[in-house]
Amino acid sequence: MKDEREKWARVRIIMIGTVFGLLFLNVVGRAFYLQILQHETLVKKADKQHQHRVDLTPARGSILDCNGTTLAESIHMDSCYAEPRRIKDVDGTAGVLAPILGIPKNELVSRLSVNKSFIWVERWLSPDVATRVKNMKLPGIGFAPESKRFYPNMEIAAHVIGFTGHDPNGLEGIELKYDSTILGNTGFMITERDALGRNIAVKDTVIKDSSPGKSVVLTLDKTIQFITEKELAKAVTENNAKSGMALVMESDTGKILAMANYPTFNPNAYSRYSLAQLRNHVVTDSFEPGSTFKVFTIAAAIDSKTIKPTDVYNCENGTYRVADRTIHDDHPQSRLTVSEIMKYSSNIGSAKIGFKMGEETLSSYLRNFGFGQRTGIDLPGEAAGNLKKHWYGVDLATISFGQGISLSTIQLVSALSAVANGGNLMRPYLVQQITDDSGTVVQNFEPQVVRRVISTDTAQKITKMMETVTGAGGTGTKAALDGFRVAGKTGTAQKADPVTHTYSHSKRIGSFVGFVPADKPKLTIAVIIDEPQGIKYGGVVAAPAFREIAQNSLAYLKIQPNMPTTTAAKPSGTKVPVAQTSESTEEEEDTAEIPASGEVMPNFRGMSMRRVMQVMEKRGLNIRLMGSGQAAEQSPPPGHKIGEVNEVWVKFTPSA
């Protein structure tokens, strides 16, 4: 009996010992799990309970032009914060800060009265203001170092650079496109707080500075950008236009040397401007190109061996019926060679070339030139333009002279550069290097050939034709340069009315595109003037700006003239007043509408060429102008109906 009790006692002892042993092992295991395996996680949770983290504005890398000039940079500034729970005299603190910070006292009182452990009072204070506030040593008021984006050149290249928000994430331009590259690591501020969530002391604040991001070196040249913006603004202002665009590209490489919009804006105060003013129209907007498009139609026809430059076309004396539409030329011509079609910008001749080529061939070449698709420029929001997949009725004719198709300025210049460089379509680009904060290059960007579009021989033939445009009798004589051969093309396109869905009778886009020097192209330049008032022809409103941009840029690049310094537009020994230069050879207005009939011929005798063109513009007349100076002869005579004769012209002779 005794043995059984002892045996049972031992069993109970073992059972109890086993239970306690298991409990002990469980405690040890749990302690190991919490103190070893979960150590990092639990420490972070504890920190969150007794620490308050405030993220600080990260520093962004700089944006530089191709010569290392700073276009955008981050500057360090102090931001003022408050710990409202530690401020005992709210009214007194607000009263002292209000006049220094320029904030109404009642607004400051409202901010400082909230039941929070942290608020921003004012961010990015100027050094003198920050110093004055610091010297007051106000309880509950502290400072944290932050970065603020600054654009030292104000409006220069604003649409390319873009701007940032207070975050400061990029919102437009290069700032947005390369945001992840430029943006540095976010700094932060940590303050200790008690179990009730109250900050313990400002002096115990731990601050980790933000680290800068990488810098971006652009292909832009600040000097050429300044020249381009200056001349574009002048062209828009002098012609009372709605807006304008200009682009300068290195013909061989696709590097963008200047990209301008007018009106422009100051990225340091971007919130003051409308969304339309902030948009980079060179990249985001598409428009009908008008006669500038004839370059690509004729290039396609010659490269496909459909035509030769010496082929002759009947231009129907200015009126050509296609289906239910009538195509007309402003300056009626009977027979023109292909080269003359380019020189005089004949819509009818271009349409007939398009018909001979056919939709399939022309469409294929235009797509190879890059129309109807994005170029891949390293900027956000690029428009693809519109090139119809299916052409109906007179589409083949109108597209041949730049109506019924839309493109962006960047597409137009990229395509023209393919003619300039001998036939290669280059991808346009703006960023040439990315560097770290020590200046070491971490990435290089090189020119990229997209594809060959036309042969070198075709490119040379088109170049020679385009040179006639700026020569004597051409439509772009105002773009001619002293000492340089210039290849160019004018354009004057009607704008589509978004309400009536027809072409406007009053709104036009005047343009000039070309490259210089024509024999060894360096720069491809486009100037687009939107809704100029008065004379709307591209050869009048855009060509002079092209000339000034080209002349000054070539001088800056130290490219020496290789021709006598007398342009073809101004023959030696002949003085031609500025108001009377070769407007008589202006391009055809790009329209397939039927002109008004039954107009009575005014008496133009004795008028200057500019005055005659103003009358033509006002009455909607299409009259061939010949010579320069003052009107001496005209057909038909004054008072006769224009529709009663085959030829309508005014002949000018130099004034005595």
C-alpha cells in the first residue's frame, strides 16, 4: 500500500515537473521570438509610439545647359514650424511673428491654437527673416532646413525645364520627365514625445538632411535659346498674333538647341499663369502645316522616281476642279516645272504630283518621315498628330499641299532635318548627360538614327529646290541671309473652326521652316506664328524671325559666311524699302475652297505693295503681284469685274 502511494507521488511529481518544464520552454521560446526574431519590428513600432516624424523637402539635382550654365537648382532655406501644445502665450507669439512673416495676426493665432504637436508656420524663409525669428528664441517655434527649387534665368527655356510643386515633385517639362532621376532622397525630422503624444522638447529634435538627386545636362544652348525667344516674341508682337512657336535643331544629330513658346512664363511663380500658358505647344499641339508640307510631298515623289525636278505640270491658270472641290492658286500660273512648283508654292502643282504618286506611295513616305506618330522627344505630353489611315475624295490632293493632316512643330523640324542631313530621320532629344552630385557622368545619350527616309541624291535635289524659295522671285526672300545659302519653305494655312468644323476665313497660321547653311546644314529652324493680324503670309510674318535666329546663331557658333554678303533678295545696286520687298511672290494660301466671284477690281495705281496686299486681304482677292515698288499697271482696269478676264494682276515699278 505504501509502495503504491510512493509510486503515485512520483508520477504526480513527474507530471507537474513536465507541465512546468513545458511552460518554461514556452516562455523561453516566446522570449526568443520577441527579443531575437521580432526585435527590429518591435523597435520600429516602439519608435512610432514615442517619436514624431516630419518629412522634409528633398533636394533635387540641377538642370544645366550644354555649356554647364545652371537653368534650375535647389537652394537650401530654413522653414519655420511650431509645436502648438508647447506655446503658452499664443496671442503674444502671433503678434511678434505676424509683421516679420507678413502673415495676418488673426490667421497666425488660428494656426497656433490647434491641438497638434506639429504644424508648419512658414516654409522657405529668406535668410534675413529666418535670422530675425531665430534670434527671438520663441518657445515652441523651431526651424528645419529644406530645399527650394529656383530658376535663375526666369523665363528662359521655361517650357522645356518645367517646374515643380511644393512636394517638390516635377509637374512639367524636364522636371516631370526626369523626376525620379532628379529627385533626391527625402530628409526627415524626428521629435520625441510622451505617452500622450506631446512633443517633449524642440532641442531634442533629430534632423536628417535630404540628399541631392542626379543632375541633368541638356542639349539646349542658353545663348541660342535667348536669341530664339527674343526673335519669336518680336514676331508675335509686331504681327499682333495670338501666340508663336520656334525650334532650333542640330540637323545631323537631332539635338535640340532651342525650343521656345510665346507667351512664356516664369517657373518661379508658375501659379500665376493659365494652363494654356504653361503648356509646351511645340510638343503638345498639332496643326495643319500648309505649304511647308510640299517639301515632303515632292521629296516622296522624286525618291520614288515618280517625277523628276524638270518635269512640267499644267497649273491650270490658278483653278483646278477635283470632285466637288476647287483648288486654286493665289497667283495663277500656266505651266511650271517641279522646281518652280516648290518656288512659287503651287497648290495645284502639288496636288497633281500627289495624284501621280498615288495614296499608297505618298502615305508610306509620309509615315516614314514620322508623321502620324510621336518622335520620342524626352518631354511629357507629346502629340502624335493626325495622318489619316483611309483617304477619301480629294484627301490625296489636299494632303499633298498640307491640308487635312496635322503635325507638331517637333515632328515638322525632325522630318525637315532628314532632308538637311542627307536622308536620315533622327530621334530628337534634349538630355545629353546625367551626372551625380560630384559631377561624375553616370549616363550619356548619343544621337540615334530612326531610319533612312530618302536617298542622299533626293535630299540634295530637294535642297536645291528649297534654295529657290529664298532666292529672287521665291516666296521666302525675307529669310535670305547675307553670306549663306538658305534652304526653306513658307506656309500659310487656314485654321479649322471648332464650332462650324469648317476652315476659318480669318484665322491663319503663318510659318517658315528651313536649314542653314544649305550646302553644309548645321541648323534646322522653324518659326510658327498663330493667328497673325493684317498680312498673314508665312513669308512675311515668320521668315524675318527665321532670318534673325539663323544669322545670330551662326555668328555665335562661329560659322563663317562662304558667299558674297549680298543676298539674292536684294540685287546689287537696287534699294528695296523694307515694306516693299518681295511680297509679290508670296506663297499660295493653302485652301481648296472656291474664291468669291464677281469682285470689282479696285484702283491700285500708285499704291505700295504692302497697301495692295492689305486691300487684297480685306476684300479676299486673289491677285498676281509682279515686280516691286509702286503699282503702275493692272489687269483688269479699275471698276471691271474680276471674273470677266482670265488674268488678274498688278505690276509694280521702283519709285523714283
